[in-house]
Amino acid sequence: MGDMASQETRTTTPTSIRTSQAYEPSTPPTRAWTTRLLVLGIVLSALNLRPAITSLGALLEEVRDGLGMSGSLAGVLTSVPPLCFAVFGVMAPRLARRFGPGAVVCAGMAAITAGLLLRPYAGSTPGFLAASALALMGIAVSNVLMPVIVKRWFPDRVGSMTGLYSMALALGTATAAAVTVPMTETLGGSWQTGLAVWAGLAAAAVLPWIPFVRQRGAGSAEPSAARQEHARVEPPVALRVTRSRTAWALAVFFGLQATAAYITMGWMPQIFRDAGVPASTAGLLLAVTMVMGVPLAFVIPRVATRLPHQGPIAVALGVCGLAGYAGLYFAPAAGAWAWALLLGVSNCAFPLALTMVGMRARTGAGVAQLSAFAQSTGYLLSIPGPLLVGVLYQHSGGWGLPIALMTGLMIPQMLVGVLAGRNRTVEDEAAR
């Protein structure tokens, strides 16, 4: 996705790409086994970046009953992922500079393993939340550093490796949603076992990164000496992105699409189960929603980079979301598969947001600053959404008000998507 967006940048701003290249590190020679090990590590890591969330969504009712958790506390639980992504994701670049990205990703996979293993047996809601936060911390830093490692070690295959990484992420998301409930039943019906079993996959992802723990240069953001000399010709300029209306529009768009995504992952299985859909089928429906991101993550960026204005895509995705929410309200069980498909299409606002980040800045440094601002601000904005859904569900005793909230949030998402999709750059706006 980001590679596609950068292709668009290369066709229009050759000066900016020279600045971006000036800060790319030189590629060290790697042996064949090292390359294969890296590919394995990237795939296994990507597989582990969402099961901690979607497996919990599939068993949320059992977890609530087992821990005596109220609807409001369950809402807090579904708000933890974006909070951790906002807080810990910001730390990832600094940690990578100090310890090396391989070591940080290895530690991240170990944190996921420990968190997934501990949280089912914590015995209390605070302990469950703390262990979940540990796992999500590992996900947050790994999620940020995966693209860095891909670009560092595979500079001539960024597109294909990013595609492989994206497919593995979507596959892990969908698989955890689909198989958690039947696997739990096969293993004896205990929700603790059904959640803890995913620690095994995370433990497997630790192993390929062990040889790279001491390689601090792998993926380092520091430029080589030769490129530092080139960089001095055209140094990047620090932008005040907060002066840009487009930057704010992108941040809000990112936050609202993240809100919708985490509400879907955390609550959609429960909506279907309350409508009479069996638990195993509800997990499959969430899997269908998540797996829609595999093909569309390739299609949407390609289409977006060929349009002068990406607003129509944001509107089309929003219309799919509105139709899906309407279906959940009026006939949640009767049209469950259709609503799952529509919400899966709507959730593909995520690759659109990443593509627009790459298109709304002229320089590589501008893209980096805009991405950091839009994602950190967006994840912070997304925190209250899942919590509000839990509060409304508990106090109203049904899904009418929560679905109304989801519908209401989709309208401003479409509007800011139109604003963010306009053909302009944050450099120009910040200068004014």
C-alpha cells in the first residue's frame, strides 16, 4: 500500500524522492538463509498482530461471564488496543535506534506470548486488562517496525513483501475470528484454553528473530555516510503539520476508521449472538469481515493513486458501512452474511488512509511526519468509541443505541475523507 502511494509520489515529485532516498540506509549483504529466516520472521510476526484482538471478540461473552465483567468494563477492554497502539507505537522508533529493530520485534513477540498466556488465568478483570496491555504493547511496536524492516532488508521488493505481510496480517485476523470458538469447544470448552492457545503461535514467531537481536544496524533509520553527504545538499525541513487542514482531516479520518474497526472486531460477534446466531457462526462472520481486507488492500491503493481526488472512495466505503449498520439494526440474523461483507468493505478505509498519507506530502520527510501525526492522533481519537458502545449496550439493554452511534460516526468519517482526499500537500498548507 505504502509502496503504491510512493509510486505516485515518484511520478510527480522527483526532488522529494531524492530527499527520501538520502535517508534510506545502505543494504548489507545477506546470505540466503538469512533472507529466508527474515521472510519467515516477517510472516509469523504479521500472523500475530491481530489474533489477540479477534480471538477475544469471538469469546467476549464467555470472558465477561467468567470474570463478572460489566458491559462498561467490556467496553474498556475493547478500547485498550487503540490506546496501546497510540502510546507504545510512538516508542518503537526510539527503541529501534537504541536496540535495533530485530531485537525490538523479538521482544515484541515475546511480550505477545507472555500476555496471551497470562491473561486467561489472571483471575480478575484488572489482571486480564494488564496482561492484554502487555500483549498489545508487543503488537504495537512490532506493527510499527515491520515496514521498516521490510524496506531495510528488501529495498527492491518492497511491494511484494508488503503484500505478503498484509496478507499474513489479514489471514491471522480472520483465522483467529473463525477458529477460536470451534477450537475452544474441541479443547474442552474452557474460554481460558481457547484464548491461551494463541500464545503458541506467538512463541513460534520469537524464534526467527533471535539471530537478529544483536544486529542493531538492521533496519536502522540512520543514513550512511555517503548519503549523509547527499542529504546535506537538500536537508528535510521540519513541518508544522498541525497548521495543515489536510493533516487534521487525515488524522480524524484515521481515527474514525479505527473506531469503526475496533468496534467491529470487539462487538460484532456479540451483536450476532444476541440476535440468535450460534457462537461458531458469529466467529465465521467476523472472519468474513476481516478477510475482505486481503484483496481490497491491493485494489484500493491502486485505484486511489490514479484519481486526482480520493474523496469518492471514502464516500463509497462509508455507504457500505451505513448499509451494513442498517442491516444489523433491522435484520441482524436474516442477512448476517451480507452485513458482514458490507462491513468488511467499509473497514478497508484503513488502506485508503495509508495511501492518502503517502499522497498528501511531497517529501519523504513530510510523509513520515504526516504519518506519525495522523496515526498517533487518530488512535487517540478512536479510544472512546468501543467504550461508549459498551456503556450504551449495558444501559439500554439492546443494540439500537450502539448501532445508532456507529451510524452517526460514519457520517463525519465520509466528510473528513472527502477533505483529506483533495489534491493538495501539507507542505503547502503548513507554509501558508
